[in-house]
Amino acid sequence: MKSVSQKQKKTKKKKSAYRVRNWHDYSESLVKRGSLTLWLDSEATESWFASPDKEKKKEGRPFIYSDAAIETILTVGSVYHLPLRALEGFLQSITALLDSKTMRIPDYSTYSRRSKDLLIQIRKKKIKEDEDVHVVVDSSGVKVYGEGEWKVRQHGYSKRRTWKKIRIAINEKGEIVATEVTGNNTHDAEAITPLFNQVKERIASFAGDGAYDKASVYEACRARGIPSILIPPQKNAKIWRHGNSKASPHPRDENLRAIRRTGRKRWKQESGYHTRSRVETTMFRLKTILGPCVQSRTWKNQVTELKLKCKILNAMRYLGMPQSYPCA
């Protein structure tokens, strides 16, 4: 007969309940996200028109509107989920209500054309010179066009479904510090070096899922001098550098030996690997708040749109985030 322990059914561990201690401040921050004065601030409106000395192009007619104006317009469109033509009408109505004679709204084709060459700098809070950052990376697909979830579930998907892949890197505070957009046929390991190049601070640790268990990723971490690398090796992983080698132990082999000693679940708990849930939450917020798809149809415009969404998400974070604690 089977023992009692074998007969017992496996039950899922009940998730802990959390409460928000700063609900009033967090509620106010959610209200501010919809404020037009946040996205149409005085700094952007004062530099609405292009300066001939600062914003020149090699050939053709000089720009009328500054890059800051184009970025502000596209930011409003992303926050309020407006197509280009609807965005033009929305901003024209705002200027009409303000009775502004100096602030003009460009035609939708202008900021559509300017979007491809727009340089988006993700806003980050400055840290101290001797302070390190802990980088956590995740990737996800963003739909360009194709069937929705209901049609796929009922009838399957067709070959016309097209996706782009966005990868974001956050620090221990949850800020997005780097982002990289590629096609859906690019492996996650190939985007590590471009992500690291966007982080100017000293990186103390790196965490990623099993997709980053590649030699090229460890080499990129070694080139940046990252001492702690938290990547779970595959279940059938083998030792890369054995103990009789003259070289120092490989970080992947150290993780693999720890997993063999204590088990994968306990290794994740003791090593702090579960900090990767922060970047998964950030990706969820990005898709939930700003949409799971892109409106642009050209490659450069899609890159600008996705990077701008990351910048918007950082701005929303600075307004206020919930401070939760587990219930007893």
C-alpha cells in the first residue's frame, strides 16, 4: 500500500495578502497621471519652436518645431492612446481653450515623419558616484498587427501575426535604466551588450531568466566586471570549467553546484534571484497602462514609440508608487 504522504495531494501555497500603507499619496499620484499640466509642462511649451543654431539638418528646409515639442506631442498621444490624426485634433482643441496665439500644433504628418529620427533619453534619477546599481532584465513581445487573443483561442492564428521584441533593464528601485527593441527573431542574449552600453554606472549584479544562460552573456558580464550573476542554468546543464582547471571558477558553474547541493527552489531564495519579479511587474505595468501593441507601422517609428513608453512609465513612477506590507 502507498504511504499516507504519497496519497496526499499537492496543494498550492496560498499567496500572502498585502496592504498599501501610503494609499492617500498613491491615490493622488494616480490622479496626476491624467493631468495635462504634467505632460504639457512649461519647459516644453517655452521651447516649442526649433532654434536654428541648435537643431539644424544637413539638407532641406529647417525645422519649425523643436524635438522637445515633437516628443511632448507623441507623449500625450501615448498616454491618452490617441492615433495621430485624433492627437492633432485633441491638441488643437486644447490650444483653442487656452486661447494661445503663440503655441501652434503641427500637422499629424510632421510628427509622424519626425518621430523616426527622434532621440529618446530615458529619464533616470541621479545616484551617488560610489553607488552601484543592480540590473534585472526581461523581454516580451509587442504586437504590431494580427489577431487578438479571442480569435486565436477560438480559431488559431494565421501567418500575418507580427511582433516586435522589447527588452528592458531596471535597477533595484524599479526604474527603467535601459531598453532595446529588436525583431522577434533576435535572441535575448544578443541584446545584452546594447543594454549594458546604456548603463553608465558600475553594475554590482545582473539577474535574468534561463534565456540568458549563454556564454556570450557571461562574457559581456565579465567585460563589465559584474561580480554577481544570477542566471538559472538549464536542468540538463553541465559544468563548463572543472575544478582541475587553473582558471578561476566560472560563475555559472558556481550557481550550478549550489543548485545541485540545495535544489533549484532553495537556490533562488538564498541567492536573491526572486528580485527578477520586479522587472516582470514593470513589463506588466508597461503593457497594462500604455498598451500591449504599437500603433506605428515603420521600424524606426516603432522603436521611438516603445522607448517613449518606457520614459513615460518612469515619469509615472516618480509621481508615487504604493508602499505595501504583508498582512499577518
